[in-house]
Amino acid sequence: MFKKLLVANRGEIAIRVMRACRELGVPNVAVYSDVDRRSMHVRYADEAYRIGPPPAAQSYLNIQAILDVAARAGVDAIHPGYGFLAENAAFAEACGAAGITFVGPSPQAMRSLGDKIEARRLMRHAGIPTVPGTDEITDPQAAIAAAREIGYPVLVKAAAGGGGRGIRRVESEAELRDALAVASGEALSAFGNGGIYLEKYLAPVRHIEVQIIADRHGNVVSLGERECSIQRRHQKMIEECPSPIVNERLRDRLTWAAITAARVAGYENVGTAEFLLDSDHNFYFLEMNTRLQVEHSVTEIVAGVDLVAEQLVVAAGRRLSYTQESLPRRGWAIECRIVAEDARHNFVPSVGAVSFAREPAGPGVRVESALYDGFEVSMFYDSLVAKVTAWGRDRDEAIRRMRRALSEFKIAGIETNIPFHQRVLAGDEFQRGDLHTGFVQEHFDGVVEPPPGDRAAALLAAALLTVRRTPVMRRQEVTPDGSSWKGRARSAQARAAGWRTGGWRSSSR
């Protein structure tokens, strides 16, 4: 196993990785931008180092700054989490050149699967169905001809896109020419690659993904499928494992396709094969996510596997300790992504300080977050603030537990999408498992009211917190370059959590 690991990320995923490290006895290192100096992942880490100002390009996307910290801290492995550099092949190569293990797939696999056009070719050659579409489009006239053959509506998609970004729906030929130019420009700006292609827009469809893990010894295992059809603007909002629509025969077919995709790409570590499933149970390969997914917790709970720990084990060169046949499937799990958006007003972003946060607990409930009273939701990063996962012996019990957990979750100071989740889970369509990727657009008009009394309770909690706020103290902290600055106010809660910053180590863990 590794002697020390750096987590090149922030927030709840950084804490998730550090927890796995602690269970395996691997010391961990955090990095942080200026705006994250007091964040929970910094407090939790064994060591923490500043890497730059708030903009991600100058901090969490700054490869050289991260590698400089890795050298100073003496780490021999880096886990990228998800987002930021998680699917950046150049970062994985730079880690290898520095003699550091990148916890993830090889740069070659990242490149072949990260390019959506190349991935489609690879899957077609392996006999895996893909959505009808084109290779890379460079000529508008060729695109017009292809769209006529495919049939409208079509999607204009970025070859290097991911996470639901770089996608434009086009309803007619009149829209296509402008959409091509705009999509190519957006792709170049967002991903450094202006390549685009066309794909048939299928509806209604479900979004089904299959979690795989592969070691260096030729073993590839599928840990089951997830239902990810509750989406807004191609961003997942609610996920569950297993899918309510997948029977054993379909599960076997999806498992074959996911494992085959991993094998033909020479894949190692964790990955997710994503598919679209139509009403006739025909599935089509969509993409392969070459990283840990946000929704990995639902699979972990049902399969009884710690995916992050398995990532480290596989990256260290060890064999998987289980086979496809030996994995259990236990009950049902549902995850809700809690994001800082105002569900009552068309999900506009909500930034600012969290004055009060109390997370749910109890049987079958798991929460992953970096929340604390005073946590700052920044405009610089993703709006995800927490993930709530509920497990039940069956889907009905999982839904009931999730509804109870959401009713207990109190966050004041910012708006969140908790009211949206409560409304979805209370609906007959969701409870029947009648889902598709257009579910949100079909059932929600952009105005979601919180349950009676919920907002009043949150405001009262915030008022009580203000009254009893603990006196603060000041201290001096040292940054990695040796310069000092006067510490700002820090609460008693932060002191109790154990502060570690600027490479200072705590004597206790």
C-alpha cells in the first residue's frame, strides 16, 4: 500500500477519500485554495497545503502547483476525486513522470474513452450498440445531410464533453447551422477541444449506468446498475441502485456490455459505462466515465464494497478480492444530491454562508458532506453541498427512509433543492418507478414550494444559532512558502474539529 496519498480535490469527495485512507492506515494530504482555507476537508486531513487563489484554473486545476505540494509532502500516490483533474490524461501522465501513482485508469484509456467519437468507434467494433449518430463533424453541409438521415431532433455534442456539458438539442434544420458554430466554440472553451458530432435524440429513455472495477491482472467485475434518469439539463439529481426497470435478463446484457467496454479499452481501476434504455428495453452505449462517480455510494451500500478503498488496492497493484459471482446484492439504495440552488425559483444558484446545518441520521441513512455552521458556498466551484443516501430492504422502504431523512435535513443561510427532492419522492410516478430523462421537464414548472413549516423551522434555527454563537479567537497560521498572516476568526467548533493547515501536522488522529 502507499506511504502517503494526496487528494487533489475539495469538499465531501476529499473527505470521502481521506476516510478510506485512514481505514487503510495511509496518511493523507489535502490541498486548498484561499477561499477553502477553513473548509472541512482541510481540517480533516493529516496535512494541508495552499495551492493558489480561488479560481479553479489557478488552484485545483493547476497541475504544477499540485505536483509541487506532492513533492514537498513526500506522497507516492494522488487520488483526483471527481471533477477538476479526475479525467485529465495529462495530469495522470505528469503524476507518472514524477514517480507518483495516479489512482485511476491509464492515460491511454482516459484518452480513448474521453474522446466520445473514438469511444463510439471502439464500442461499435466490439459489438456494443451505440446511439445512431456521426463521427466528428467539420463541414456544416455534411452535418445537415447527416441530420436529415438521422432524423430530428438531434443532439450536437462535444467530442471531449462530460458531466452533461457540451450538449445542444436541435429541433430543425434552421437551427442546426448556428448550433454547430456555438457548440464548437463552447466545447473549445470548456474542454480545449472544439470537436463535435451529431447523435439522435431519443425520447423517452432512461439513463442506466453500470459500475465496473478492473485490476492489473485481467479481472473485471461489474457491481451492478444504477438508475440515473432524474436529471435536469443533463445533470443527475437522484440516483438509485438497482434500477426498477432492469430484470435479470437485461442486467446480464448490460453487465456483458460494460465488462466488454472495459476490456477493449484496456481499462483499470473504477469506471462507469453509461447507457440509454428505450421503452422496448433496447440499450445504447452513451459514454464511459473514467473516474469515481458522485453516486458511487448507492452501489457501495447494495454491493457491500468500499469503492474508494478498492481503488487504492487496485492502484497499488493488488488483485481484486472478489469475483462477479461472489458479490451480494442487498436491498435498495437511493441518493439525493443536495445542491445550493433555489428550487422555488427555477433552480437559480444560491451562494453565501451556511448559518446553520444539521444533517439527518438514523437507520439506513448515510450523509456525505463538508457542511458546518459558517460554511461558505462559493461561486467558484460546483454547487453540490451534500449527498444523502438511504438504504432499505426494498425500494419502498428506501423511499420512506429518504423522505424521513430529507425532512430532518436543515440548512439555513442558503437555498437548496431539498424541497424538489421531497416533491419528487412523494409523487406517484416516482413511487411507481415510472422514470425517464425528461421527468423533471414534464412534471415541474420551475416553482417548488417547501413543505409547510419547513422554512419557518430553518429560519428559527438560524436565529437561535446567531444568539448563541460562540466567542471567537485569533491565531497565526503559516503558509507552505513560510510567510505568515493573521488568522481570521475561528469558531470553537473548528478548534474542536482539529485544524491542520499549511503543512502543519496534528499529533493526534
